[in-house]
Amino acid sequence: MSALRRAPAGSRRDTAGFTLLEVLASLVLLALLLIGVYSGLRTAIHGVGSGTAAIERIDQIRAAQQFLQRELAQSMTQPIARNARGEDLYFEGSAHELRYVAPLPGYLGKLGPQLQQLQLVDDGHGDAKLVLSLALLPPDGSPPRPLGDPQVLLDHVRSGRFSYRGVDALGRPIAWTPSWPDGRLLPLLVRIELQPQGNDAWPRMEIPLRVNPLISSSQSGLQPLGDSR
């Protein structure tokens, strides 16, 4: 009976459990496995975040282009100011700012034509941003009333400029210029050149405006749009 009750020495050592060295080795392997899983998850999350940011940036650029294309094409010959001789001015344009009147789409369009101001302004961090400001034009001729806060159409712009092309009051061509010389007339074309930060692309836009009613297209003397230089 004593022989049956007594277990072999080797059996007692086998059932005693893992040694401390074995436990430490297992913990090290588990830690390495968790580090690998964490690194993979972090890389995946970073990739998803970068892809989402890139898509949002593309959407922002596309939305800004569509807005500018639509609104500038609808520019109207509605006075926004007067010059020193008391003549109505319909358009103001410089290399970094332009002002014109156009109707907005949607519910804002129900408010009638609005004074739109586009500006390239410093964002305080070495870049620029394209900002839109809107103002209502009261029917009694009083000064425009700002409509809401300025909206950023595009941020993180490395460089940019506006330029203009059209004809003067006598129908003589005006070559591309960074400042529109005669606000009594609308330019025929507005060029918007922007260079966003990074690898984002902004194709050069040349937007045709409505031709002034005082000048027929036969007097413009402009070459086809394909020859923009």
C-alpha cells in the first residue's frame, strides 16, 4: 500500500507548475506580441486618418472651385460704389481682393443679389486663406449690410493671386493685369491662381464673366479662350 501511495519523484516535479524563468519568458513573448498588434493598429489608424484628411482636402478644393466658377459667371452689372466723378462702379479687382455682385444659390438667393468680396489674407502662420464675405444691398441705395461672418473657402494656401482680362470703354483689349483698371465695366475673364500647401493641386481657373451690355462681343477683339496668354 505504501508503494501505491508514494508518487515518483519525477512526477511530483512535473506537476509542480512552471518555473519563474518560464513565466518571465512567456510574459516577454506576450509583451512583444502586444507591441506588434499595437503598432499594426496604430499604423492602420494613421493610414485611415491620412486618407480621410486627403479626401476632405480634395472636397474643400473642389467646393471652392465650383463656388467661384458659379458665382463669378453670374456677376451682375449692379453698382457697388461710385468713383470721384459720381459714376457707378460694378467691379473692383486687385491681385489679392475682388468685389462683385451676384445672386447666391439656395435660401440665401432669396435675399436678392449680394455683394461678394473674395480676399487672400494672411492666416498668421505663414500661409494664406481664401475668405468670402457677403453683404446685402439695400434697395434704397444705403451702404451694404454685412451678412454673417466671413467664410473660409480654402485654407493653407502657400501663394495666390487674381488677374483680369477684358476690354475698355472703347472696346480695346486689356491684356492680363493684376488690377482691374475701370470698375465701370466688368472684366471678361477672371483668372484665379492658387498654390495650396503640400501636393494638393489647384488647376488655374479662367472664369468668363457676363459681357458688359455696352460692349458687344464683336468689339472685344479677344482671342479664343484657348489662347489665354
